[in-house]
Amino acid sequence: MLGLHILLAVGLAAFVGVLSPLGVLAAFVVIHIGLRLASDLLGLRRYVCRLEHGTRFAFWFAAEIFKASIDVARIVLGRSVRPQPAVIKLRLARRDDRVATLLGCLLTLTPGTLALDYAPESGLLYIHAIDARDADAVESGVREIERRLLAWIDGGEPPAPKATDGGQA
């Protein structure tokens, strides 16, 4: 669906005669506004919400990586800074191997953190933090990444409850 969105934007930019990166971006925004306004009518509400959450997540995560890079540089270059590395275990909000893998990759991309292991049976993710003097701050940072990632995956809506089999085999 995103490919169609991009194709429409390129087509609109070519039609208008502004086939530059800025022109395609402007056309993309125009197409997005049109889809947003007609999302309920066309049945594209979930797609549009996921696109918006994904875009917000990408910009927010890029800013988080920049801030974490500054923190790691402060630790490495600061003479008086004494980091306290630690391994922190964190129970994920959703026991899903795919979500744990995505979260682990995002944490590993963030300077100063590394996803070490995930135990699917317990839902625990083990994270190494370069400076864990305030373990609650590390945990809240990981929880924020997880919350935003799940909002993107779910399209801003809470996931549907899983059906149970009522104890039948």
C-alpha cells in the first residue's frame, strides 16, 4: 500500500511538472491528506494511522539516537564520569518473538544499549546498558521505545484480545 502511495505522489509530481525530491515530498503530503480525509470512505483508516505512527516513530527514534550518541560521547570523553554498566531484565508488554526482535534491534542501534537475550517463555528481555546508575531511567526509556513501536504496529489501536479455546484440545 505504501508503494501505491509513493507511486501516486510521483505521478502527481510528474503531472504538475515538479519532479524533484521536494516536489515528490509535497505531492506525497497532498496525497496523504487526501487519503486521510477519505480514509473511512475508502477503508484505509488503519493504513493511514500506521503510516502516521511510523513516520512519527522514525523521527522520534532518530532524535533518541542523536541524544544517546551525545550521552555516550560524554561518558567516553568525560574525565570525571564513571559509568556503571549493568544488565537489566525487562518483562515485555507483549510476548511476541517478532516484537522482541524488533525492539532488540532498535535497542542495539541505540548507542549505549545492547539487547543480549530474550526468553520467550517468560517474556523477559535482557539489556546491557553502558550507564545504569539510574536503572529506572533506563527501563522507562526502553518502555517508551516499546510503547511507540507497539502503537506503530497496531496502527494506534489496542490489539484485539486473543481468542481462547476454552480449555479444549
